[in-house]
Amino acid sequence: MMKSLLAANRSEKDSFRIPHSVQQSIPIRRIYTDGIWQVGQKYSKTWLFSDINYAASSLDDRRSIFRSYGAVLNSLPTDATAKITIINRRLNPVDFQRTMLMPECSDGLDYYRGEYNQIILDKAAESNNLVQEKYITLSIGLRKIEQTRAYFRRVDTNLSASFGRLDSGAYAISCSDRLRLLHDFFRPGEEASFRFDLSANIKRGIDFRDLICPDGLQFRAGYFEMGGKFGRVLFMRDYASFISDEMIKDLSDFSRNLLLTFFRFPPKKLCVRCKAESSAWKRTLHAGSKGRTGRTISQRRFPMTWSKCAPNRKTCWKI
């Protein structure tokens, strides 16, 4: 696993520049109105997918859901980096009141509306006023923006169909919603203060990173300080020999602001030419071991900088 992570990090490695401000420490280079971002040397787009009632399902239904979920993961593009993120964040009181609570109508039924609203508020208080959301983010290499938009349109159609078979749904989120997620993470307790208007910010010359960055960011040994808050990053180095289907639920059931991310890196590219020559070399040795005359083998040197498996000039055997 560590070799795969190191190879993925090398493929995504960007030229490092020492940040001179908190804004420069955020690696977002460019944003578009349709939710596409340029992060480093990649374009990315995020989808929100809804939860399903897995815990209350029967054993057969759980197995069916698990197989369908595996089919969703296998349907993801092989040339893109996928990140599944579970976010625990505090409720925005303004959005919560607008979307979840029932307003009074003065029609004699406000008593029942008040009782319903109180039940919702009690449930929110039990979870420490936190809401859990699940996202999937795909990142691809830099290309023309028109090609990138066409690529993500195809992916959007495939994700909608795949999650639809899972009795769920995947919806692409806008640029403002993506910035809100970062704002709520960098500025906990200030969820209601987020305002973003792209056209107005362009006219005023305001950098979008000014709206989401924390007041300060310092990294210490074993933890980091962010705007008067303390945080820590935990990395799962390896999986256990037995994994319960409730592992993710146990990891994400914390009454704190939390980001839990699972990475799926593209498969490593193999040198087909080297594999073919290696197979031919083995066949020749096998033929010679039985007393038959093998084909002539000569040593030949040639550059192989076109492949990741041989970045430098190496000695290869050519039949």
C-alpha cells in the first residue's frame, strides 16, 4: 500500500512554492462557475450523493447493496483519482431553519408545526448540531477546459445512473457550495457568515481564498493550529485482516467537525513492451532447457523514457 501511495504522490506532485500567506497555502489555482476547479496540476469536480438505509436492511439486502456499491466503484474512470469524503460539520442555523423547520401560517395548525419543529431541534441537539454529508471528487490531468467539461459531463451521466441503481443519487455541486464546505472547515463557528458572489468579487478584485481561509495556520509536531482551533490528521496505514461493514460508521460517528476521506488512485501504467520481451525471453530459455535450439538473443540498448517503469536508459534484452 505504501508503494502505491508513494507512486500516486509522485504522479500528483506539483512544484512546491513556499507560501507567504494563509491564502497561498490553499492549492486552488482557478475556479469556474460550473463547479470545476484547477487544483495544482489537475482539474476536479465534486458530487454529493445521498445516504441509503443500510443499517435497517436485511442480510440479503445488505449483500445486494454491497455488490451494487462495488459496481459503482468499478464504474469510476480509470484515468482519474477518486476521493470519497464524509464530512461532519455544524449546522448552518439560517439554512437549517429555511430547509428543515416548518414556518407558521396562522391557520390554527401552528401548534402542531411547533411540536414538529421541536422534535427536529431535539434530534439536532442530540448530534451536537452536526450534519453528515458524503461527497465524491474526481480529479484528472490538465487539458483544455472544453475537453474537461465534456469529460465531466460524461462522468456526471455515469454517476447518476450508477448511484440510481443503488437507490441513491449523485448531484454535482456548484462552485459556491464547494467553497462553503472549505469555509465551514477552515472557520468553524462562522458558518452563517459565508457570502460568495463571483461576479461581484471579480469586479472588486477580491480573491476567493480571502473568503474561506482561516485567520492563521501553523503546523506543530503532532497537531496543527487553525484560526484558534486545534486539529490532528490521522492516517490509516494498512487494513486489518477482517473488516466489518460498520467500520466507516464507527470512524465517522464522532460529535466533532470531521473529514474522513478514502482515496482511489488510478492503476499504475505498465510497460507492455517490457512485459512482452520478458515473456519471449522466458519462452526461449524454456525451449533451450529441453535441448531444442532457441532463437538468437542479442543484447540491445535503447532509451525507454516513455514509460514509468523505465524512466532512464536501461539494458534490455531484445529477441
